[in-house]
Amino acid sequence: MDVSRREFSLIERYFQRPGQRSDVALGIGDDGAIVRPPADSSVVVCTDTMVAGVHFDDATPAKAIGHKLLAVNLSDLAAMGAEPAWVSLALTLPEVDDEWLAAFSEGFFALADHYRCTLIGGDVTRGPALTLTVTVHGLVPHGQRMLRSGASPGDYIYVTGDLGDAALALQAQLGNLPCTDAQLNRLRLKLHLPEPRVLTGQAVRNHATSAIDLSDGLLGDLGHLVAASGCGARLDTELLPRSAVSYEVEPATGPWPWLVNGGDDYELLFTLPENRGSVLGTIASLSGVPITCIGQMERTPGVRLWHDGESVTITDESYTHFRES
Ligand code: ADP
Ligand code: MG
């Protein structure tokens, strides 16, 4: 079988599936896909890449990689307030591993189906390192999108879910954090199977003044938001939401670096003027995802950390691929 036939059967076998959204005029199979966005909506486009050895290690199950690759992209859409619609997938593979591809596509499609997001195309190439890229396209009614800019001094800062489990999972895997296998598995749920806050993003888009998703660490990501908004922020670190298992493995409370610098949280952070804070209870109960107030926007640029009323210093060590030396 020549290479292009092999490629085609691989796409057919693992990525071409019956059933797609009615707004997909042309899906996989031609030189490009054709989609029909509704006239009243804007299209939001986000791309994220995951590279073996950088974003996941050899021990990460293929099904989890399929889930997470799409989840991190849907998390970006959520932060814009968009509803997922279409997705394309580019794979660079060192070799064709059928077992891996089957598990990867299972994880990918379970999440895609959950959000009615249709795979409309992609690419498959051979290359030295397993490299996976997704581009998602989402819909948001004109003018209703959320941006990083837009927050004002006085706005309250909120996050969804809880923070730090993924960072703790990484530390536990390195042997730096004593915990049981059961605890490690619970921490790893957050690292391997993050749940993009898609519904919360759409629910808060008419109320929030700004939003960002937390992927590289709270301190750095909030830093992007305050810079884009032209103001600063105060974080009350004792308010940061933590999971039950995080209290089991780290019972003491404190302004922990893993809470403010740990990446891979994939929670939403957004700001709201004080007078609309009451809608959040309803949104949290409808979406089943808790929302916690963790601080307030301020006039002075930069992010300041407080713990139980005292100023604390933790340097921003959020993840960056190319650090200036
Ligand atoms: P071309 O050479 O014209 O770029 P390809 O042979 O790469 O076409 O792809 C054939 C079709 O399969 C295209 O519609 C493309 O979008 C789709 N496709 C390729 N790889 C993937 C993939 N990993 N997932 C989904 N669709 C894919
Ligand atoms: Mg191609």
C-alpha cells in the first residue's frame, strides 16, 4: 500500500464518522471543509498544540491525550463565551500505532460529541515527535463575546471549579509529594481529563466585563488579563478554591506556589461589576460548576497577593515555552 493510501485509510478508520451538524455543508474528504455560520453570530477560532515530552509524558493514556487536546481548545472557546461548533485536527506521528490511534480518537470523540462539535478536517504527517494540533471554531452572537480587556477597578474576580490539582499530580508523579495511589489517581483526573467550562463561559458572557482561561498558572494568566484591561488586581489567596483531595495531601492552608503558579487548571477566570454578582449563584447551580470570588480589580497595575489580610510575595513562575534569560 503506498503512503497516501495508508494515510487515507487511517483517516477513514479513525476520524471519519457518520453524522454531523446540519451547518456543515462539506466535511472530511475534499480539499477543504465548508461550514455555514448563522447570520447573527461571529465565529471564534482557537488553536492549541500538544507535543509529546512537553505537554504529556509516555505514561499518559492515549484516550486522555485525545480528551485533553480537545478540552484545552474548548477551554479557550469557553473563555471567549463561544459555543463549540467545528474542529479540525492535525497529527504528526513518528509511526502508525493502531492501538494508540483507536484510544486517542475514542477520547477525542467522546468530548466532541458531548459538545456537538463536528470534526470537519485535518492533516496527517509523519515526523520525529508526536505533535497534535487542534483548531476549534465556535459561535457567539455578535457583540456578546468576552475579551481579556474590559475589566475596571472595583470589578470582582471569580474562578470556576478548583485550582492546583494538576500541579499537585505532577509533583506526586515526580515523587515530591507523599500520597496514596488512590489520591494520585484523583489528582490525575484534573491533569489528564480537564473539563472545559463551556457552559459557564456562555452563561456569564452577558454579565462578565472580561475573561481568560487558566492554562499556564493563575498569577501569569491574571497578569495577562490585568495588562489587557489596563489596571491591576488584588488576590486573596485564602479564598482560592481547592479540591477535597488537595486538602488530604496538603492539609495546611497557605499561599502555596502550586496554587498560584501551577498550570493545567483549565478553569475560567472572569470579572464582574459588583452589582451583578447575584446571577452567579444561579449559573453555578445550573452548570453544576462552583464559582468562587477570589479578589478584586484595582487601579494600580500588577497583581498583589494577600493571605489572611497580610501582603505576601510569590514570584510569577507560570509556564512559558520561551523564557527570556
Ligand atoms: P490534501 O492532501 O488535499 O490536504 P489530505 O489527504 O491531507 O488532503 O486529507 C484528505 C481529507 O481528509 C481532507 O478533507 C482532510 O481535511 C481530511 N483529514 C486529513 N487528516 C485528518 C484528520 N486527522 N482528521 C480529520 N480529517 C482529516
Ligand atoms: Mg494534507
